[in-house]
Amino acid sequence: MSDAKPDIESIDSRVVYENKWMKVREDSIRRRDGSSGIYGFVDKPDFAVIMPFDGERLYLVQQFRYPIGQRQWEFPQGSWEEDPDADPEELARGELVEETGLSAERVERIGQLFPLYGTANQSYRIFLATGLSQGPSRLSLEEQDLVVASFSVDQVEAMILSGELRDAATVAALSIAKLRGLIVR
């Protein structure tokens, strides 16, 4: 048993803002040396990033991202606000159909990352979707401007290098898949 004090201990926590997608929390904390302070962070459900790959092409979606005021290319991704504890694979399969109309024979979890762990408690799981078949998409109201297109691996890498594709989750997902040898040119 260790007598070590925790790095940071939460003394109190309160929600300072909340909507259906997130909460902003402010915690009163005590550091290891006994000093007190506050820590604010975004409390947001985990999400899934899905890499649809047909063996030659990757499928991306493009939509307007309000916080940055731009349309951006990215892998399909999302969470279910109405079911934040959904099974991650079920979420991945559902988001894939919702955004692209694609169904996958196989959905393999290949990683989990934290996008902003100094600011939010949210993480995302990365899934490789293969054995794809096309059906209708089921876009939500927030996704009505979404566009779907497929690209070769070389094209996606060129989009990343040129700055046309700047979604960190997409870049990280492709990197993990390539490092694992799951995506090759």
C-alpha cells in the first residue's frame, strides 16, 4: 500500500454550463503540495471515428464545422447524445450508416485516443470498417450539409500534407492504421 498523495484531488465540482452535447465543469482542487485551485473542463461523451476502407479507397465526409467557420474533410465520426454509454462498436456501425449509408461486414477497433485531455475528458475509439456495402444514409438535422466522397490512400495523404484535411482525429486514425499495417498504398 502506498502513502503517496494524489497529484490532484477533487474537493468539489459544479456544472457551470450544460446543453444536450456537453457540460462545462469547474472543480475545486487540492494539489499534492496542499495548495488549492480550480480546474475547468468540458465533460463530453466519448465518440467513434470510423475508417471505411474498401481495400483501395477511404471514404471521407465533409461538413461545415461551426467553431472554425469552415467545411472540413474527415472520417465519419460521432457520438449518440441520447445514449452516451452505447456499445462503441454499435456506435461505430450506426454512425457509419448514418453519415455515409455504408454498412460494414467487419468493424475492428484499432485504437483509442484523447483529443484534448487538458481541456476535456472525452476520448475516441478508432474503428476500421471493411467489407462495405452501400445503402441510404440517415443524416441528422445537424448533418444536412454533409458530403461523402472516396479517395485513394495517396490522395488522403496529399490532402493532409497540403492542409486540405486538418481533422486531428482523422490524421491520427490513418496514422494508427498505417502503423499497424492495416492500410497500405
